[in-house]
Amino acid sequence: MKTAAPIFIRSLTADAIKLKRTPILWIALLGGLFVTGLVFLIHYFSVNEILKPDTNPWIFYCNFGMTFVSLLLVVPFVVLVSSSVMFPEHRAESAKYLYSLPLRKSQFYFSKLVMVLGIIALTYLIFFTGHLLSGWLLGFLRPQYGFHEYAPQTGHFAKILFHSYLSVLGVAGLHYWLSVRWKNFIIPIGIGLCGYIISVILSMVQRWDMAVYFPYAYPGMVGNELGMGDSAGLIPIGWFNNVELFSVGFCVLFAMIGFIEESNRNVK
Amino acid sequence: MNPSTSVITVRGLHFGYNKNQKILKQLNLEVPPSSIYGFLGANGAGKSTTIRTILGLLKPQLGQVQIFGEEVRFNRLSALKNVGALIEAPSLYRHLSGYDNLRITCQYLGLPKSRIGEVLEMVNLQHAATKRAKQYSTGMKQRLGLAVALLSDPEILILDEPVNGLDPTGIIEIRNIIKGLHQRGKTIFLSSHILSEIEKIATRVGIIKEGTMVFQGTVNELQQLKSSSLNVKVLVNDSQKVENVLNGSHKYQILDKNQIELTLEDQEQLPIIIRNMVNKGIDLYEVIPQRNDLEKLFINLTSNEPS
């Protein structure tokens, strides 16, 4: 007798079982908390120089956090998560078994991609919750800064983090493909590192005209403009902007290239 | 054999990883239902490539693979519906327990968790269900791989070198499990490079050499092949004199000064040769028929050197 759960949900559950006893969820937790901890410490020790008096400290605190996440965390983190999620599959040489099951290859491929995107989203959620809690704690430890006098800007914070999440999807799609393609995770991590360095250089020289075609630069661009208010060449398109739409487009493109390649490869 | 009665039919299969390479050449194969099909060949003969092509993991350049009449290339899902496979070393998530490894396949295939206990019992691994797969011995890993393949209760089991690397106890365990499954009516397609292993359990044998089938039939038919010639070792006072008696009319090999091995087309020739030897004054001490066993036949069939 077969269980009635939809086939894709069953694949996701199978992928979730594979996360047991792996460091991936710890990476997600610590990744989110690391940045919020860093932002908390910066504010705890030098808040007078950062926060302006008589303004809602939550807005700056959240914007600062989002910029920090976008600039520092997301690219290395996404590279690490994609490689870590695929690592047990490569080690088990699971393709020869999974692809001999009477199931579509797309089921395995896209379920894993959703898993990678879900773990990144989870990190954002952990960061969101942790950051608000750290602001609340800062209100106790440094009452003069007024965190308890203003309402936390949860809606605003959720919105800018969502924009940041969209901006990272291009890199996520690319690195998922690379992680599926190469058993040796040093290759995707090396490519990710190069991409990250180039994105930092593009940001430093402010070549937004070039950066707009380079997915590694997107989180930094969105973080700079939506978080710190610095111009990073974003063009608003409705609720979104050009970089976010490019990011989603690149995610779909890389995911599809990866899928076509995976579907047609001979499993040695 | 009528192809419609075969559960696996392979016709004119050609495969290579590039245009110049030919790993499988015009391979034909038929697996009857409820049989244990022993797929034999030396290392590198193309056994694993054939199995991977049957399972749709490799795309052939030419030829057909059908499972229960369904073409694997075009109807992979329905063709593999009743197939369980274990390809070389099992694909196990080493950081997970045996139970969780089985739970993953249950999830993929939408099977109830109650199947896990049943298959663990079949492969005698109930006691190690909560142990991590990386702590399993090679034999236990192989049995867990077999349990994973059995979860969907498939009608055909395809096992690629399932006893490779196992100690004698492990080999016997796997052999007994396979025999038990066969008694339950399963068709088992089993590859190996060890003839004695296949000889013990197979009801039908296929031998592959350099990507081509060189023999396909029952174990009895294979044994008939071996009995068509007779090898005899003769102990005499002088091998050289025997050579003169044979006078090029029979195949022979001088082993040493007193021993010579004759290969005869049929056993009627033996008393004639012995009479001739006695008439020529050769002292004959012993005539020992040589077992032309399956091992030898297998080597003859799969060896590159002319026999």
C-alpha cells in the first residue's frame, strides 16, 4: 500500500531525513546568529557614534543588520550550504540508486533545490528573529538608546530582508548547479570565492553597470541601497528592482541548465 | 526462447562513452521469469555497463532494453516499476542509521514504514537497525543495500557483484538470501566474475566477453559444452615416444619427460591411442582423465588467448 502524500512532498521529506546528523542546520543557525551577534556587539560598544538621538533606533539597527547580512554573509553562506547539501549525495554515490527508482529525475533535482533555498530562507528567519531579540536586549543593556521607547519595525525589516533574499537567488541557483555537477566541493567553493572577490571589487569601484550582470554582486547592491541608502544602480520595477528580477531569472536559468545536464548525463 | 516470455530483453545493444569506444557490442540477452540469471564475465568485460544500461543509467547508442515488454529508454518509469537494484557498493548515507536509510526510500516510493521491519528481517539486520551505516561491516552494508532494493517488493532484483569484497560468511549469507528470494518467485539478475558463485545458484547463465555475449543458456547447457572434448593426462616412461605415436593427429602438450596431456575430440579415440602406445613398446603407468570443469571453460570462453 502506498502513502497518499504528494510525490514532491515525499521527496522533500526524504531530503529532510538526509539532513539528520549533518552540520547543515547548525550552519544555518550559527550563520544567522553570527551576523546578528556581530551587529549587536558593534552597537553595544559604539552605539553613540552609530545611532542618532531622538530617532527610532530600530530602523537603523535593522537596516544596518540587513546590509551586514547582504554584504558579509550571504554569498559565502550560500556557497557553503549548496555544497553541504549535495555532499552526502556525492559521498553515497546516490545517483546510481536514485535514478534507478521508478521516479522522475526532476523530483530529486528540484526537491534538493527547494531544500537549499529553504535552508537559506531559514537562516534569514533565524537572523530576523535573532536580530529583533538582540535589539530588545540592547534596550535593556543600554536603555539610553531608546530601543524600548519605539516599536520594532518588523514589517520594514521583513521587507528589506525579503529583498535581500531575492537578490541571493541567482548565486543560489548557480551554486546548486555547480554542486550537483562537481563531486569535489572545492571547485564550487573556489568559484564562489572568486565571484565574491570580484563582486567586492565591482562594489568598491562602483561599476554598477557591470555588476548588474554579475549575480555575486546582487546581494551587496541590494544591501547597500535598501539598507544603507547608498546608490547602487538599482532600477525600481514595481515592488521589486532590476537586480532582484535578474537574480530570480539567473536562478531559473542556472537551475534549468543544471537539470538538463543532469537528466542527460550517463551515470557511471 | 520466445522474447515475450522474458522479463528482461536486451537486443543489439551498443554502448561507449565516446564514438570511438565500444564497451558493449551487439549485446543480446534474455532473462526468463522466476530465474536466477547469472551474468558472468571477467573484470572489464562490460557487466556493470550492461546493468547500468538496463536500468536506464547509461544511454545506449543503439539497441533495445525491455523490462516486462516496456522499453526502458522511452518508458523508464513503467519499466522500472517492478525492479529493485543493487549496483556494486550500495548507495548508503553513511551518517544515517540503517533504519533511516530505508526510511528515505520509503518516502521516495510512498511505502508504509511497516515495510522497513519486514525487509530488515529478510536480510537479518533487525539488531543493527539503529546503528549508523558507517559502522556496518562490508557484509552488513551489502545486506542493507539489498534491503533497500527489496523495499518495494519488486518482481525483478538486479544485483551487480553483490558478493564482491565479502568474506566467506558474508558470501554465504547473501547467497542464502538470494535463494530465499528465488523461492518466493522473484527473478534475480546477478552479475559476478566468480564462476563458482554463479554455478551454485544460477538457473541460467550468460557469459560476456569484451562487450559481447559468448554464451547464454542453462547451467546444464554450459556443462554440455565442456563435455564435448576430453583431456587426459598420461604417465609414461618417455613422453617423446608418445609424440611419435600421435604423429600430429591429436592435440597434446608435453608436461615433462614422463607426462603428456592429450586433448581428444571424443572418448572413443582413447583406447586406440593406448593400444598404439603399448604396441610401440611405451611403458604406460597411468591414464588420468582431466576435469574440464566450468572454471576452465569460463576461462576459455572469456580469455583473450586462443584455447
